[in-house]
Amino acid sequence: MDWSDLERPLRGSEKIVSKKGIRKGSHSTERTRTVQNPDGTYMNVNTLWKTKQGTVSDVGHMSDDWLSSHARNYEKKSGEMYPRFKELDLAVEMAKRRSFEGGNKSKIPLTIKRKK
């Protein structure tokens, strides 16, 4: 998949409806993967992305390297930044807390505005 087709992660009340598996019929505002960056830090990346065509693409099947690269490219393009974690356990805990609080509706931000 070419990351340039992806515009941004889902936001706010945007969601998809699962069409198969155990979650069939459930709504998702995000699906998060914790990936390791080349510098050894970790970040939580939403795998549900709005495409330039207005559809939603789930890139959760892509490799950690691809997701990390895509997220870092998005940071450069958008001015937003995924928080970095030095420890995997902390990154996973933050992802679980965000999910428990409703994903996109959580008070824990997935990305933050980069300081200029």
C-alpha cells in the first residue's frame, strides 16, 4: 500500500462498522498498534485512516516498519506528533487506557501539536 493515498487518521466521531469476525457489527473509531521506531522509542498509531478518496482504510496488517515510517511521514506533513515512549509497557498501557476511554473520544490524545 502506498502511504500517499492516506490522508489522516480517523477523528472525533468518525467510525467504521466491522463486517466480519468476532467484532462483526461493532463500531470502531480507531484500532491502535504500538510500533517501535528506528531510534528505539515506541508510539501508538491508529491503523484506521481516511483516504484521499474519502473511504477508510485499515492498515493494521502492514509491518511495524511500514506503520512507523508512515506515522513519521504524517508527522512531517501535518505538524502533529505521536507521543514517544521509552518503554514498551508504558506505550501499551497508554493505548489500553485510550481504548477504555472510547478511542477517538478519549481525553488522552493520540497525537499532539508540535511546538514551532
